[in-house]
Amino acid sequence: MAKMDTVNVNELLQAQAHVWNHIFNFINSMSLKCAVDLGIPDIIHNHGKPMTVTELVAALPTLNPTKACNIYRLMRILVHLGFFGVEEDGYVLTNASRLLLKDDPLSMGPFVESMLDPMLTKPWDFLGIWFESNDHSPFDTAYGKSFWDYDFPDTKLGHLMKKGLARDS
């Protein structure tokens, strides 16, 4: 009987870990967006050699000094996800972070920023309501009009979408 309880406890813990991983998975995407927003890939690239967290903090032009201690936490997540590597002397780019460099013709940075913009993530908050409604999409439910009827061209998101799609085509 004790062995059966142990198996059930282990299965329960694995199931809970699975649920927790999915609950907090958005942190991965938003950490990636944050790195692109702050220009971290370009800062490390322009540094020309591995960059310590202290050097990175000093190179972030708009960083609130009270938030400096949190850059280490952000970078830990991004290293874990494979967007940056760590060498003895500091952080380095990986193949994935090279795809986020602003001047790279294949840059996916604008695509990351546009797809994770609050304007496009908000409809996901309405998914449950959408299933219960007659709306054509969760975007319709969130904004009262279709994605294609929304006037994006003169917004930051519109410009990011154009840049992202142009580089991806």
C-alpha cells in the first residue's frame, strides 16, 4: 500500500509541475520581448566580447538604477532558454540571439515585438468568452471589430508588423 501511495504522490507532483510550467510559460516569451525592447542583443554584440552583468547594466541607457539588480534575473531566464550563453568573462550571443540584432536583414526582433504586443496578446484573455459568443474571433471580442478592420497602419504595432513581415518574407 505504501508503494502505491508513493507512485500516486510522484504522479501528482509531476502533474502539478506540468500545470505550473504552463501557467508561467508566458514569462519566457515576455522575457524575450523585454530583451528585444531593451536592445540587449545589440548591446552585447556591439561590446565585441563577453559582457558581464555590470557592463550590461552600465550599457543600458534608460535603465532605472533601482531595477539594475533584476537584469541578472532576466539574463538567467534568457540563458536558460538558450538566447544567450555564458562564458567565463560574461554573456555572449547564441545563434538565436543573433536573429534578434536590429541591423541583421533576417532580424526577428520586430516580429517578436509585434506578436507579443499587448494589442495582440489581449485577445487571448477573451478566448473563453469568445467560445461562448457569436464573435468571429477573440480579437473581435476584445476590440469590437475584426483584426482586418482595425486601423493599425499609424500605430507602433502597425510599423512593427510591417518591419517583421518584410524581414520574414
